[in-house]
Amino acid sequence: MEKYRFLQHTADAKFQAFGFTLEEAFMNAALAVCSLMWDIDKIQKRVNQDVFTMGKDTKQLLVNFLEEILYLFDAKGFILASVKDLKIEQAEGNYRLSACFQGDYFSEKYKVYGGIKAITYNEMKIEKNNQFLVQVVVDV
């Protein structure tokens, strides 16, 4: 199964990520975001970073989750290589997400070749047919 694909967009970057579960689609969306900034296959998995976030719905949850990648990179120099143990739960009218990011801290051995300013709600989709699809536009 294809993990993600990039789509044509006039000014920003747009992608769709796929998964047999919503969690898998979110994990693949994270990989798509990172692949816009660095080669995830070249990042060592030396550091684990636990992530917790919430949202009033799945779209807000997805935005908050993907913004964690940008925050950790900007604030701590953490570069993501993979996501594991991602769980999404609905409780008390909100969605909660927990996951473990695996990666490393930025150093001269890694090349960052792009930047993302923000994750947007523009053209966002979360759909379920035979599999889950999430579509995201990021401001580059």
C-alpha cells in the first residue's frame, strides 16, 4: 500500500496519506510532512520523544499532531524519522492522541532542505472508504 503521495498545488505543498486505520493514516501524514524537510530514511532513530495532543474533532487533532513535528524541530532541533505506538481515543467529546516519535537531534550529518511554516485546514479531508485517507495542505 502506498503510504502517501504529493498532489499539485499552486503555492503550497499538498499531500494525501493513507492507512488501513486512522492511526496509520496519521503516521503516514507525519512521514509526508517530514519528507518535505529532510530525507527520513537518513535520520537515525537514536532519540524517542513522547507526544500527546488533543482536538475537538479529527481535523483539529491532525493539525495539532502535525504541528508537534514543527514545534519539536524549531524548539528542540528534533528531526523525526518514524512514528510508533500511535493511539487515538475519543473521550469526553474530544479526541486524544499519544505517540512516540523516533529520530535524532539535528547535527551537521543531516541536511534540511525545506521548511514548513504551518499546517493548514485548507482543503483538508479525512475520509474512510476501503482505507483511511487524509489530505493536508501545508504552508511552505
